[in-house]
Amino acid sequence: MNITGTIDRPLTHDPQKQAPMKPSTSEPRGSATPDFTTTGANDSRQNRTREMHLMPEAMARAHMRELLHTAEQERPAARLVTARRMQRRAERASMRARRALAMAVMQA
């Protein structure tokens, strides 16, 4: 038994599988309202997939921005550590020079 669907009870609810509506011959051409297009829905769906594809890139950018921010915060501390190390080295060199000068004066 081959049952065709009606408007109230279509054979399938999938619009791709439904038969296309044919224009009526009794109505004058162009009197009906234009077909409804779903370009807006397709565009938003396309944008959503584009956003989904670009999401890892955005996450990587955010991660790199966070790393740069952390590095910028740590940079003054690293400079301070380096400056203190250089100061201690300079003090040791000064003490060696003073000792050497004292030894030279004592021997003369």
C-alpha cells in the first residue's frame, strides 16, 4: 500500500525529501508571494562553523597574549636580579683591586 503524505500529515518532515511545490496553473503568474528563502539561517550557520574553525586560533592568540603579559610582569624582577648579581661581582672586583693595591704598597 503506497500512501502519499498530505499537507497536514506529510510523509516525511525532512524538507529535503519532500516533493517540491509546483505552481498552480489556475493562478496568474507572479500573483503568489515569493518563496521563503533561508539564506539568513544558512549564513548564520556558515558563520558559526567559520567561528568554530577559527576557535583554536583565537585560543592560541589568547594564550600567547597571556604569556607575553606574564613575561612583561616578570621582566623587571629579572632585571633586578641581574643588577644585584652584577653589583656583587663589581664589589668583589673592587675588593680584589684594593687588596692588590695594599699588597703592592706593603711590599714597596
